[in-house]
Amino acid sequence: MSKKPTIHLVSDADKAPATGPQPLTTLGKAGRTLWDQVSSEFDISGVETRTLLSQVCESADRLARIRAAIDKTGEVIITRTGLPKANPAIQAEIACRNFIVRTLARLGLQSPPGRGSGRPGGVNCGYTGDE
């Protein structure tokens, strides 16, 4: 079992300047935006972390192209027989989104303190686990 890459939250004082770690590949607009956001909040100095993040950012670029194609052709297309069906590109879009989310989770990227997601702690939903 391979060791999970370490990623650390960068404090405001330690945030990387615009000339911080650079991606390992050339990125488009969506990928570069994601790279800049992550690298400004997290320490991405390790080669494994940079490699995985580069792949995530390339997928963000691909996702943007797929989404543009779906927007152009529509979410439902008409087959040769005249029947409507879901655009097959939607499956590729979902796969890209899943890869991005899974890989960011694998890297251990979490919202910085104060920017949590999900339900706030301490909320009682009525379930006690004793049932």
C-alpha cells in the first residue's frame, strides 16, 4: 500500500507568491485557475503532490472543454432513428468530475479552518444510533 502524499495548509504569512511552484504541464484557463487556488492555500512542494495536482488541473481543462461541447450540442441529442437520448459526453463529464474530487481528497485537500463544508458541527438530527 503506497503512502498517502502529505499536504499542509499554508498560513496567510506563508502563502506562495505568484512565482510559487509551477505546474508540471502547460495548463489552460480552468486548470491554471485551480492550480493557483490550491497552491496559494496549500504547500504543494512534493513531487508526488505536484504530479497529482497537475493531473487534476489537466482534468479541469478537459472538463471545461467537455462542458463547452455539451453546451453547444445539448444535454439531449437526437439519434439517427429520431429518438432522443442523453448526450454521451455527459458520462465523460461525470468521470472527469469524479477524478478531480477523488484525487483532491487523496491529496488531503480540505477547506481551511472557518471555511468548512457540509453541516455545521453540533447540529442534532435526532439520530442517536441507539435504534
